[in-house]
Amino acid sequence: MTLVYMFPGQGSQRVGMGRELFARFPDRLAEADRVLGYSVRELCLRNPQERLGQTAFTQPAVYVVNALSYAAARADGRPSPAAAVGHSLGEYNALEAAGVFGFAEGLRLVAARAESMSRVTDGGMCAVIGMDEAVIRLLLRRAGLETVKVANYNTADQTIIGGPVAKLEAAATLLKNAGARGVRQLPVSGPFHTAHMSAAAEEFGRVLGRTPLSAPAFPVLANRTARPHSAEDLAVALTEHIDHPVLWRQSIEALLDTDPDTVFEELGDSTVLTRMLRAIRTERTAR
């Protein structure tokens, strides 16, 4: 049996997340507060000024809750996994679990990443349900909406697109009229994981270049490639992670191809990845 831990990313946040974890790990919480300069507990439990929905605050908060969830799992006797994977931001928790960087250093990276990404504001993202991604790309190209890009390959039935607001709205109307079962706007501030984030990737890449990164203690699949990170390519892969699509379905497929009986466990305050996993397994069975 292969055990894989999964860590969710931005979008999994909710007011009240982490309540029990904060009480269990006060020292780690205090460390996070020192790194960030504000109270993570207050952010997550009280959501002052609606900050939990703002990228610069969302990503550090999710990272902390995910990391404490992993710490709780290990403290409760759960084993070290055979591999780990994280969705978008969650990849940093998978890497922290694998010892690529410590909790505090990982949080500094996430905070810098969030700041860089939050500065790209002319855009958004939508989830497209019930339409093959190849059809989506074809329709966008034919309509002259090439600036709207596929951002996340989540499941065969769910693809995330991102782009400038006006173009994204036109794309949503186009895809609905072409037969998509649903097109839903996501609560994010920019066109993450598309070429529109190149300035953020360049800025964050300079931070990564100054950060020591250790080889993972166990395989962590990269969203960028759907293959395990290598020690020598970590900084490049994490930089490109920002302005290239998340290959989530491909990552899960790769793990299932290696061991169809892989046991996945989602850590953090979410079940979104568990639902995606269920859909991917169902899609595989139906082939």
C-alpha cells in the first residue's frame, strides 16, 4: 500500500479554520505570528477587514493550517508518507513535510509568493464544468480569446481558466453557450497559473534564488510537471509554478499509474482534493 498526503491550496480557506490546531501547537503559532507580523489565529477565526479572502493573507493562513494539520497527523501516530502532493499553494506544504525547508522558512516563501501574486490584479479565474479542456482551448482560440488560458487541469470534468476580467467574462458566456454544464467565477484576485503572472514569477524567482532548498526526503510531485521534484530543479519549478498551469489530474494519474491501490489522505481544513480524487478514480474506471 502506498500512502500519499495531499494538501489543498487557495480557495480552501474559511472563517474558523484551524481552531483546534491552534490550541494544540501554540509555539508553532507564535512562530508564524513572528514571521508574518500579525495574528494568524485572529485572521482565521475573526477575519478582520475580510482579509482572509485577500491573496496576501489567504496563502499564509492556508499554509499554516495545512502545516499544523500535518504536525497533528504525525503527533497522532500517522506515518511518514511514501509521497506527497499539493494543489497550487499546497505544494509548499508537501515540500515542508518532505524537509525541503522548515516551517518558518516555508512561511516566509509563501508570504513573499502571495505578495508577488497579489500585485497582479487585472484578471480572475473561472471553473468550467462538463467540457473537455481541448474543446475549451479550441473554442477560445476560434473566438479570438487567446488571452484566456487554462490554469488548472483538475479533473476531466473540471478545468480552471484565467485571464483579464473582460476577456474572462466573454469566455464564460462563450463556453456556457457552447454546452458547458457550468461556468463559475472563483474568489481569487488574479489570473493565477497563467502567463499573465509572469511578472510575479520573475519577482518571486529572485526570492527563491536566495533561499537554500534541501532535497525532498520523499517524492513530492510538482504541479508544473506532474513528476517528482528534483533537488537541482526545485527553484526553477517553483518559479514557473506561478505562471504555468497546475497539472493536478496528471499528478494524481501518475501516482495511480504507479500503484492503483494508493491510499490518499487530505490534510488541512478541506475536502476539495478528496472530491477531485473521487472524480479522477471514477473517470479511470469508466475508460
